Amino acid sequence: MELYELLMRRRSVRNFKPDEVPEEVVAKLAAAANNAPTGGNMQPLSIIAVREPERRAKLGEMVGSQPWVKNAPLSLIFCLDFWRLKKWAELSGVSFRGNEALSHFLIGYADVMCAAQTVVILAESLGLGSVYVGTIQYVADEVREYFELPPYVFPAMLLSLGYPKTVPRNVPKLAVDVVLHRERYEALSDEEIRKAFDDKYGSLDENVEKYFERAFVEAVEADRQETPAWVEAYRDKMKELAIKNNAEFLFKLRYPSDRMVEFKAEEIETFKRAGFDCFGS
Ligand SMILES: Cc1cc2nc3c(=O)[nH]c(=O)nc-3n(C[C@H](O)[C@H](O)[C@H](O)COP(=O)(O)O)c2cc1C
């Protein structure tokens, strides 16, 4: 299959067969991640491969209500790792203070995601499916303890992988010409913005389950694999909050704007406990 075709077919997969991912495949994925672009070629990356069922279950428990983490035969925790660089610098008689510098942090996070996305693509080409689980950031303290991460190592992203049992095919996207600007930013009019998102999500006033298949497939998939009853809970919440449109669904219910901002203080503290002190003055 051509790479373009493969990329256009890729979807986040949350339903996996129990089949193991062979060790040679894990090694290949790691080699590709290790060969990804990285700012200054500094490689502030460590990957924890989690395959033992008991440890997968524990990881799944930590990230909460996402049964695919426990069910996936392989999970990779992509860590931003300044510990190794700090040690090396210290051993060489110099200090590396990346954990206090916003630019090192931002570039380091980008490095980690370059590596992770390289794995997503290679995995896809090898017949595997994968899904990112960004909520690992919210439980970084527990993850750091359980997986014995030293200070200055932050679990930035989780990627769960396995051979797909089913693949969601209805995930909507904005039209590409909404995203691509030529030579300069071409601001859309209010009407064009409304249309762009209407075209993406369709209307909300139909069967909620069907709507979730497009706009919130995680909830449908979680209910299929276990009984977290996400769909029901969200349906009730939608009524309670009188959700009228797609944007309200996202920013009043799924990611409530005020709560997301309030959460910032907790997040900064989580980073600080991991030794990252780069958000203050
Ligand atoms: C940074 C990031 C964090 C994500 N976190 C989660 C997550 O916690 N749980 C999940 O099921 N999917 C997660 N996803 C997958 C997205 O839900 C998915 O990419 C999106 O719905 C678009 O679907 P597609 O990947 O099939 O194109 C995440 C994706 C990214 C890039």
C-alpha cells in the first residue's frame, strides 16, 4: 500500500485482538522512534514498553475508563527524559537545566511526539493499530511511581497498540482547505467557520448513539468493551446542560472551558513534583 493511502486510512484503534506483538516488532518500533527527528539531536526520550498483563491492567486502571489500555497487548509510555541528559552533563562538569527552561520543555515535548507519531505510522504499516492516551498526563504521579521513573522524566504520552479487531471508519475531519492556508493565514468568515464545523460533525439533533459514533467514538467503544456506561452518562449530562450544538458538547461537557483553565494549577504542580519547573517566572 502506498504511504499516502496508508495515512489516509489510519484511524485510532481501540479494539484489539489478544495476539501478542512479537519482540522483533517492538524492537523495530523502538528503533524507528529512536531515529526520529529531535531538536539539537539531544534525544530527550525514553520509552517504557508494557506487555505484562498485570502491569497493563494497572496502567489501564490508572488512566481510568479506557478499557483499550488494559486490552491492548502492548502499551508504550513515551517519556520526556531530562534525567539522562542532566546526569551526563553533571558527569561532564557542566549543568543542563532543561527542566527549568520553557524552550527545552517545548522542544522536548515536540521531540517525544515526533517519535511517537513515527511509531504510529510504522505500526500501521506492519498491520498494527494504535491509539494515543493523553490522559496519562493527569495521572503522572502514579505512573512515575509505578514505573519507577527518576526525577526529570515525565510520562508525556501513552500509545496502546495491537492487531485491530475493529476500526472506526466514521471519524469526521475538517475539509483540508479549511486547514491549509497558502502563503498567509486566510481567516474564514463567521459563516465559513460555522459551515466548516457543521460539515465536519453534522447535526446534533439525532440519535445520540449515532452522533457519538462520529463525535465521541471513545464512549461507544468503552461501553462495548466494558460497562462504564459512558453513552448513558453523557446523554444525561447533555440533557442537564441543555447542549444544543457540537461546540457546546465539546466545550461545556467534554472539555468544560473554565474547568480546563482551573486545572492548570494542578498540572503545574504535577510537573513540579516530577522536577519540571519551567512554567513560572
Ligand atoms: C494528543 C492526543 C491525545 C489523545 N488522547 C486520547 C485518549 O486519552 N483516549 C482515546 O481514546 N483517544 C485519544 N486520542 C485519540 C483521538 O481521540 C483521535 O486521534 C481523534 O478522535 C481523531 O481520530 P483518528 O485518530 O481516528 O483520526 C488522542 C489523540 C491525541 C493526538
